[in-house]
Amino acid sequence: MPKMKTRRGAAKRFKKTGSGKLKRGKAFRNHMLTKKTSTQKRNLRNGGLIDSADERAIKQQLPYL
């Protein structure tokens, strides 16, 4: 049976934590940063975790993660 392919876009966006949860980066940190407050930008630095409702779909896209 052939190897399963990883969705490369998903592989660049998600990482696995030590406990097995999926980590993600936050949106709204690319451009027009002068309009955003420093508090907003500071909070966007920290990533978030994937919601449990989306976890199954993302794990299917990343078979070897």
C-alpha cells in the first residue's frame, strides 16, 4: 500500500504539543499593524490550541504528525 500524503499547507500551520494536542498560530498579525494596539499585538504573539471539534479533521490531514 502506498504512503499517505500529508497536506503541506496544514503541516506548515500546525504543530503537536508534548501532550498530543495541536498548536496553531493566531491570525491578524501580518500587516496593518500600526492600527492595532500594542496589547492586541502582544496577545496575538501567543499561539492557541485547536478546538476539539476541528481536531479530527486536522489529524486526518496530517497522518504522520
